[in-house]
Amino acid sequence: MGYCTVGDVRGVLARDTLDADGTAASMYDGAILDFQIMAAQAIVDGYLAARYQVPFQDGAVPPLVAALTVDVAAYRATLTYRQSVDLGVDDPVRLRYADAMDMLKAIAAGDMDLPVTPLPGGDSPGTVGTVSVRNPYLGHLFGPDDFDLGYAGPHRGLRWPGGW
């Protein structure tokens, strides 16, 4: 199973789920939407692979990843349905896709993280996938002399070669 279902994508595409006429949801069978979901999942995995172990396993797909996959799959299905005719700037499918791509880029860059979720079968919180630590500070925060721990000999006040 993928990160989302055909029903999830149909729900985003159809303005009214009982009357989906005029949208990609009305024209495509499950096989075509399944293909778009697999393609969207590959795109999502491509962005997240540097920071998380992908693909996410069934039952451990973060809700944000599922939502982003739905938005990318809906956009791809709509482009196919419209035969690659561009969507208007205020089209909801296009807006959701642009938002999803911005989030994927932010996650890949380390500016945004996937929410912490409980580990399956455990009480302690953990993260889905691997964790990366980011520390934007590149300077020297403290050295031994700041705590009177430095060398007290004739070269007092000199910095250690490693950059204290």
C-alpha cells in the first residue's frame, strides 16, 4: 500500500464527491490514479530520502507525508486529464501542489521537520525515519579560558590549534 489511496486523491479532485463530473476523479479508473500515486510517492521519497529512511512502512506513514502525496498525485492526475494544459493561478489543485512542493523543499533543506510520532507498539515518542541534527552556529561558543580552565603558563590567552 502507498502513502495514500485512490479515494484520498478522488476526494481532493472532486468538488463534490457525489458528483465528480468535470474533474480527473470522474474520468480515471483506479489503475491510472494508482500510477499517479506511485509517481507522487517517488517524488516525495526523492525529497525526503536525504533525511529520512524511505519508503515509510504501512502504518508508519506520517500524516503530513500522506497529505503531501495526495496533493502531488492530484496535481499529476489533473495535468494528465487536462492534457498538460496549465491550471489557473488560483486553481485549488495547483495551490495545494505548490504548497506541497514548498513543504517538501523545506523538509529536504532541514528548515522543517516531520512531526514526532509514537513508535509502533511503544509508549516512548520517537520519529519516523532517521533524525538529523542541525546546528547553524559555526563560530566558537566557549573556550577553556572562559572558565579559567586554560593553560596558565607563558602562552596564556592563546587559542588551541583545534579552534577553542
